[in-house]
Amino acid sequence: MNPNDIIAHQQALLQNAQTWLFAYSAFLLASPIIGGWVLYMFYARLRDIGDELRKLRIACEFARGRESSNQASENPFRP
């Protein structure tokens, strides 16, 4: 085998290895960023659900407060 062919083959292998190393590095860098974004969106959705539940609880308490104040104002002994 010609020494020039061996060197060309080694350079091709090195270039292929560098390409894979770049792709792997990009994957390692992008994974925590994407994972952090997914986690942020998950907790943001949980926060929205919590806000909706809080509003629902306040509305229910407000409605119960009106019902109990109406019942308290009525005198059961009065005809």
C-alpha cells in the first residue's frame, strides 16, 4: 500500500472522528438546555393550574360566604 494512501486514509478517519466528536459535544451541550426548558415549562404549567385552583377555591368560599350570610339573616322563629 502506498504511504500516501495510508496518510489519506488516516486523515479521513481523523476527520470522521472530529465530526462525531463535534456532534457529541453539541448533543452534550444541548441536552441540559432542552431539559431545563422542558422542566421550566412543566413547572410553569403546574403554576398555572395552581392559580386556577386558587381562583376556584376563592370563588367557592365567596359563594359559601353569601349562602351562610343569607341563612344567618333569616330568623327561623319569625313567621
